[in-house]
Amino acid sequence: MAIVSSTVKKRAFPWSLHLSSLHQEYLVFALLVLPNLALFTIWIYWPFVQSFYLSFTNWNPLSPVTSFIGLDNYVRLVNQPIFWQVLSNTVIFTVGVLGIRLTLSLGLAVLLNQQLAARGFWRMVYFSPHITTSAAMALVWLTIYDPIYGPLQAIFEAFGAQFPDVLSSTLFALPALMLVDIWKGLGYSTIVFLAAMQGVDHEMKDAAAVDGANGWQMFWNITFPAISPITYFLIVTGLIGLFKTFNLVHVMTGGKPQNATNLYVFYLYREAFHFQKFGYASAVAVVMVILIMIFTYLQTRAADKWVHY
């Protein structure tokens, strides 16, 4: 019985006959990436370039005349007291929500990583707010915060007290929004931390326990360094996401009272679509991109000192 061996030749495309194998791979890669790159260019890169250009104009879609005004929008921006109030609100909101959320979620992840009864059920409970749409969640919390018919008012009334109208208070409105955002994002951060903890080498923990290390020492010296890349990921993505918060403000407060809850993207939105100042709003958007890039860069530089890969 004869065994016939044959060599299967790699078929070459007509347009690649005169290219080396490496160049052919580059060409195939370019063809595969091109559709996504085209979408990014159309929907992300080009709008940013267009916004950058519009930031130097007084463009109004209702006016047929657009004039180039140089840096006037940027000068006006830095001279607007409301801009600095909005930026301050946004920084307080972002830092407060991110710090509290990550601290709580890290503690919950440690708890859920233990052998608890119905552990899967509690994971589902903590994660479920994350999949709720922001608008629907905001409407639920509007009801909770209602000073007349809300459930918190019913609890206060049972103790002979009156629940304050927190969303109408310049002192409590921003913390009230922060609480809602902490509640919404807590489950996602918890699940991500939990997944990272389950990937920590148990042999290192066992060796540390044999050497007499307690729970806190094992967490601080083994677990936390091991999950530091995930912590860094949550900080950077959380920073960017919180800086772009819009739905909560739009549905719950509209930036009131007295701009106490007016956050950056909502301010940009009002300047563009309420007051038709698209040139000025484009300048606000460009500054936002620059600020996010600066914050991300600082986080990246600081990560070299505490993130362990």
C-alpha cells in the first residue's frame, strides 16, 4: 500500500505576489483594522478636530455667519466665575465618589471572597444596580428623596422628624447625587475587585500564614499589591467616567440649586443646546479633554510607585 505525500502550497493573492511574507501580514492587518479605524475617524477623531476648530469661532447653527475669534472663547471661559464653580463641583464629585466607592467595594470584595452562605446571591444583589439605566435609577432616587411622599420621609416621620429637601439645599444636593452614583457603581467595582482577589496566589498566603502573618498583614503585603493593576484600572476608568457625569444631573436637579450640582458635561450641554453658544461649548469640551489627559498622565506617573505587575 503506497502512501502518497503531498505538499500544500500557501495560496497567494494576486496583489501580494511581489510582497514579502512580512509585508503581506502587514497588509492583511491594515485591511482588517481599516473598518474600525474608519469608524473611529468618523465618529471620534473627526468630531474632536471639528470641535477644536469651532472653539476658535462664534459658531451658532441658527446664524448663517461664523467668524473666527481666536482665543476669545478661552479667555471668556477662564473669566467666568460659574466655570470655576462647575469645575470645583466636578472635582469634588469625582474625587469623593471615586474614593468612597473604591474603599467600600474593596471591603465588600474582601467580605464576598470569604465562605459565606448564599455568596452568589449577594454578588448578584450588589452588581444589579450597575445594569440599571442611569435615567431610571435617577427617577427612583427622586422618589426616595421626596420630602413629602418619599420613604425616607416616612422613616423620619416615624421618629417625629422632618426629612429635609436635600435636592433643594445648596449644602446637601451635591452629596445626595454623590450617594446615588456611589450606590450605582459599587457593584461593578466590587465584582472586579473580587475577580482580581480570586486570582491571587494562595501558596503565598499559606506561606505567610505559616510565618505567623495575620489577616491584615497578608492583605496589605500580598493581596493588595497583587490586585494593584486592577485598582489602577478602576481609578483611571472611574475618573474619566465620573468627570463625564450627565444623566444624574439632568434628571434629578438640572444643575440647581444655584449651580450647586452643575457638573462639567451638563454645563457644556446647556451652553451648547440651551444658549446656542457652540463655539464656547467647544472650548469647554477641549478643556475637558485636556484636563482628563492631565489627570490620566499624573495617575500613570504615580502608578509606577505602587502598581505591581
